Amino acid sequence: MGILSEVTVPETGPQIITICGDAGTGKSSLAATFPKPIFMRAEDGVARIPEAFRPPALPVISDADQVWEQFTALIHEPHDYQTLVVDTVSALDRIFVSSIMKTDGKAKSINAAMGGYGAGFNALAAMHQRVRKGAELLRQKRGMHVIFIAHAEVDRVSPPDGDDYSRYSLRMTHNKSLPPYVDDLDAVGFLRQEMFLKGDADERKRAISTEGRELICYLTANNVSKNAWGVTEPIKIILGQNPLAQYLGKQPKQKEGE
């Protein structure tokens, strides 16, 4: 029997997803609709979720060591949670910067930390990559979905084959920390208010927002977003409902520590 005899069609398993958006768009509320969630809190967005939909949450994180302790507990201790929500990686970024600054007591900024020349930014990116590794272990060992929440900011893009343009991206100290939350994920979604333009053809139009929300998770120049599901249109958000349920595959199964 050769290697080719072991070829199979992989099944859709637990998903790792990033949800990015401006403050107040409902990122935490959306993440709370995933199966049996537990929140890892670098900030307390859970308290702002309507009480009827409010999920369980780990203690609020104040230093980097607590991040690794909570990942270790979720990987090895018995529980029946099916989704970890990291709320938010933007707040984790601030905690990691603080940790690096404490390690290098002489540096006055992350730019000068650990001898400068980008060493501080590299150390910061390595800590975020460790978070991504923890997420992968949860997916493989515990069959859990992992949802990263991020605040949005406007980023300037300078493509080599075109003019500069602006887009929404994840709010992080340095772009070296973006890959763990953008590359090799099942989806990156941008959550926004629904809006339309109002005005006559010969006058400047105004953007009018509605109370509705929509998730953009297809490739567009306006924001960092993508998906592996073939979605090409905005997904409407309804409070308390998971708009991505059909893309989550089979019910996650606990594989260790049940």
C-alpha cells in the first residue's frame, strides 16, 4: 500500500475566524452566537452584550502570562466549550507591548525596546504568533472554533502596480503582528453598519447609516477580508443569530480532556 492509497477528501472542521470592525458595531455580540462560546477577555466587551445573549467569560487579562495560562487550561482541562472568542487581539497587542517594555526597563518605546532595529516589533509579532499557535492547538486537540475580535483602523496601502489607497485593517502596533490574524484563516470579516448614499446626481452625496449590520468577508480593496466558503456578498446580521452557521461544518467533537 502506497501513500496515494491514503488520499481522502478533507471534511470541514472547526473554523478559525477574525472579525474586525469599529467600536459599537456588535463584534462581541456576533461572536457570542457561535456554538457554546467562552470569552478570553483582554478587554471587557462581554459586559456590553445584551444579557439574554451574554456568554461565560474567563477573568479579564492584565498581563501576558495570564494569556498562556488560559490557553493551557482550555487545551488540557475538562470542559464542554466549543468556541473560544479572543476579545480583542487589539487589546492583547497593548498588553504584549507592556510586557516587552517591562522586560526592557530602559527603553522608552517599543521601537527602541530590546536594542531597537525592529527587535521589539519582532518580539511582539512572536507573541501574537504564539496566540495563533494556541488557537490551532484548540482546533486540533479540542475540536474548538476560535474567533479573534479586532478593532478597526484605516491603513494606507501602497501597491507596486497602482496608486496608493486607504482600507480598513486590524488595529495593531505594527503590521508584523497582522499575519497570525489574517493569513491561513478560514475567514476574515469586516463588520459594519448598513449604509446608503443620498443626494441628487449633481450634488455631493451623503452617507446615511441604518441600524442594520452586515459582515463583509469577501475580497475587496475597502478592507482586509476573505473567506474559504465562496461568499461574495455582504451577510446580514440579526441579533442573537449566527449568520455563519452553515459554514461551520460538523459539530466540533472534544478530543482530549473530556
